[in-house]
Amino acid sequence: MKRLQLLAFSLFAIAFGLVTSGCGGNDSSVTIKLTDAPGDFKAAVVTISEVYLQGEGGKLVLSSEATTTNLVTLANDTKDIVKDAVVPAGTYSELRFVISGAYIEVEQEDGSTLIYATDENYEGLPEGAQVAGTLQTPSFSSSGLKVKFDGDVEVSGEQKVILVDFDVSQSFGKERGQNDKWVMKPVIKGADITFSGSVNVTLAKDAAVVLPELEGQVLTLADFKATLKPTEASADGAAAPAAEEIALTDANGDGIFEASFKFLVPGSYEIGFTGPEGISFTINPAVPSPIVIVSGQDQTQAFVLTSASISVR
């Protein structure tokens, strides 16, 4: 299986070891990574010269820098195809890869191999390669290889991840009656697209609550932190990682403090809070509070501090 991962996070770090960074505003930072599982070909090399999204606003080019990669060698690895492209919020229906050249190396019954290429002068060919026949890539060099989404995709927030199944073992076939001609017809399953999710945690103080002093300093909600802990084991069977902890801030001065957990693998989590050492407190709703992170969704969970006092020592 080939996985074209259009992402913007550090999201599938757990499942696939991918790492990217974020951006602010109403745009989304997108990285596309390519990985693969073992196939029956000795080599399946493609040059992707352009990557773009097709949406309500037309064509949005994510990258026009040519990238050549051997799909077969990506079984336990990934390769950046697009790095941190900025995508405006909106609705998108397709992801397209313009393929300017390709070749496959196919094993024969006697153990030898034959190479089929889009052009005998294709720059991605190994030095001294003998081309036995043609590899056709219908319209991929013009309109591009189309990855149709299973329904329109809404892009919002800072970053998203799209995971697309691309079955290489079924993506190349011989032209009927043509022993010297192969055709590239990728099998792509748009229904397998997965996005990251995120959750914005807010904490307000009940009007009746007076925060105590600690070591001569009056506490504020900025002295508390929000935590988020996965409650499911990771894909490799390892125990769920430790809770992530983020300081609460009040950027707009409205008295409601926030912490944003971004680029999360969809699944089950628990939201919690930590306070200064020596402080006991209660929160409504009670914590830890379960939450399910859903593919492609930015969620907000609101909490209220209902009491805070110096712990009895």
C-alpha cells in the first residue's frame, strides 16, 4: 500500500514517524509525504513535477519543484513531496500529482529484469539502463494523477493531514496484446483519507471563586496548565504516551484562558488540568474529561474553575 500523506502537523508521528511545523492565521500549512509497503516490482520510479489542490477557488499549486522517488524503497520510510505549503481555508475536491516521467523494473520468470519507461531518455533511469518497452502515464503529465476525495474536504485551522491509500501492486499493468507496453493506472482509495484533529481547551473562573495567595503572590488562571492524554495504545501496540501539558494563556484579555492541542491522531483522549504545587482545586465538568478527536475537526471544550484553596499539609 502506498500512502500519500498530505499533512501539516506532527500528527502521524505515532503511526508513521512524520514531523512538520505549523503556521498561524486562517491558512493551513500542508506537507505531503509519500510512503509505501513492499510490492512485486524491483523498482517503480516516478518524477512528480507539480502537486496541486483543486477546489472551489480553482487550482492551488502546492509545489512545482520536481521530486523523483522509487516507490518500492519507501516500504519503511517516507519522503517529502511538499513541505509546509500554505493552504487557505476552503473546500477542496481533488489532490493532483503531475507526473513528468516514470519507469518500472519488472522481474521475469528467469530472474532477470526488464525496464519500461515513459521515455528512453527519462532522467530518472539508472545509468546504462536498457529500456525494453514503453510505460504509459495517460494525461498524468498534463492534468495530473487525480486523487478524488470521498466528498469535498473542508480545510480549517492551522494544519491538516490527509492520508490516501495508493495500491502500487495494482497500479501498473500490461497493455492487452502489447508485450512491450505497460500502463500506469494507479489504484487510489479516496475513502481512506484521514485528517488530524485538534482541541481548544478553555478555562474560566467561577465568579464566586477567589484565588488564594501562594508565597505572597495572588494566583491567576495563568498558573494552571491543561493536559491531554491519549487513552489508546499506539498502532505498534506500545502503551499510550504520557500526557501533553500546555500553559494556559489569555491572549485577548477576556478572562477566559486557553490552550490549543493541535495535529492530533484521531482517537480517544482525556483532558485534565494541573495547578501550582500546594493548591487543591475543582473543575466543572469534572476531570479527567474524555474526548474523542475526530478526523478533520477542530473542537472546543470549555471548563470552569469552581474552587481553589491551599492544600492542608
